[in-house]
Amino acid sequence: MNETSATPTTRPGHAPRAEICPRCEDGLLITVETTHEVTVEGSLVRIPRVRADECRTCGYRSLSGREARLIEVLFTSSYDRITDLVADLRSAGYRSMFLREDRTETGLGFGSSESVESLAGDLRELYLDNETSHVLDGLQAAAGLVSLDVAGQVHRLALPKLGEGENGTVFNYDGRPELVFKVAKPRPYCRDHLLGENEMTEFFAGQGVPVPRIRQSDRFGRFVVKDRLAGKSLAVIYDHLGAPDSPRHELVRDAVRQFIDRLLDLFVRHPGSKVSVSPNNIFVVESAGACECLLVDTGLAPFHDYSSFTFDEYWDETVPQKIRRYREVGYIESDHDDAPASQAKGDPPQPR
């Protein structure tokens, strides 16, 4: 490894913007430069000064999906294994690989699963990182509608984003308020997280935990289409609950305590089911003096340690600290008003 710099993560053409580590959900990612090795047609290619995202808190490191120079080096005529993929992208009207010429109808698109499958492992991960980065760049407008092509199916998404977390960014559908479209962050860890979310949703629903049903998913973890939950995230409402002894504060606090206790018990009985209990992963539905909690993201969080968890510390210290961090990086941008009540609680598993 040959690190020559350390700076906040950023996209070309955008102001520097920090992101929270998807693994520990605590440290901020910085950008370092390193030498990366990739195997193409049996030959080892060393590429110097490649950008990587790194968390100094837990040691997580991943190539940055924003490293367009790397993928462009590999996408040349000298590498026969990917020539057909390049030709397919160009014939489909793509420019800069993933932004299409016609921005009015299909301004953005994910490559077909068959094209991605044709790539060897090293190239596939690089391709997926860079593809997702380009898609997210194309969804950065302050307002408007964007068409996203997925294997010939057009998804019309409303901007700006509905919300953002450590592993993905969520968008509303135009004309379909009951659904959301979630795009993985451009990292293998984040795509694996979305794959886990798809796999674990039925488990949690079967355990009686209210979760959003997955309606469509990508086998490489690039995106999921899921039901939009009712209520608002704990991260959004926490500062508006009033004094600790107010009826609303006590009602929500008790509901969240019971919900987390239930999840922690589930994690003990099923160790492979551990997920994040961060305040942006718990939605709260308040109605007629009652309160219910919902689990937003069922993607696994295997590096989280709940052995010394205490609710009082979580409520009084961890939650406000995380909310400050979310605001610092721009994750809190919506209060999710008027969301329809859609969750898989008590329903039979749905086909994926």
C-alpha cells in the first residue's frame, strides 16, 4: 500500500462531503491513495495512486466507486474480455459509460445482469462500483424527475432524495407514493448489505417484526424496490419529543425500548440476524395515543457488538450523538410526512 494523501470523500465536480463508515456506523470515511492490483486475462495489472475510502475508527477500507480513472483504464480495446461490454454500452447510447445521450427518457441506466456476469471477479467489482457512482451522480439534482433504465424497465424517480444512510440512498417514485427505490453506495460492502436486506426481510417478517416488503431486487445488490414505511424515523422526531417527562417523550421512549429489547432478544436466539438499531433505522408511528416501531433496513450488521448495550445510554447519549453526525454529513433531509402504512408485519412471505 502506498498512501500519499488523506482527504474527505468527494465526487468530481462536487464539494467535499463526508460519509459515515458503513461497517461500524461511527467513524467518518476519508480518502487515501494506494496501489491497486487487478488480474485481467491472467495478467496482473498494478495501478498506482488509486483512491480508496478508509475508516480510521474500525479499519474498514474499500476502493472508491468514484475512481472513474481506474475503470476507464480497464475499459480499453486492449482487454478483450470486456470489449463486448464496452460495445454494448456504446451502442445503447451511453456516454461517460453510464450516462445516456438522451436524458429526457432514459437518462441513467444499470447494465444488464448478463453483461455484469460476463466480467471476471476483479473487473466486476470495479464495474459495479463505478456504475453505481455514476447513477448516484445523475440523481443529485435539487428537484425534478429522472428516468432510470433497469433492463428495459423504466423507473421514474422524484428528486431530491428521500433519505440516505451508511449503505444506500433512497428515492421516491413519481406517481407511486407507496414505493421507494434504494441505490447501494458504490462499495462491495454496501451491495452485500442490500443483498442481505433482501434475504433477511422475510425472516424478520416471519418473526412478527414490522419491516418494508421487498418488491424488486438486483442479484448484484445494486438496488432494491421496497414498500415505503409509515411514520418518521427516530432520528427525525427525537429532538421534537419535548421534555423527558412529557407524555409524548415517555410514550415514544417506552415503545423504542420495547422494540429494541425485542430485537436484542432475537439477536441472541438467532445470532446471524444482527442488524443496526441506529435511530435512522427505526421508524416511529404515532396514532391516537399509541406508538409502534418499525425496522427500516434488515441488512445485517455483523460488526456491531451489543454485549454491553444499555438503553439509557443509547437514548440519552448515543441517539443524540448519531443525529448530530447525520446532520453533519447530510443524511437527515426528510421527515417522511404522509407515508402510507406499508409493512410486512404478520403477512405471509412474498415472492422475490
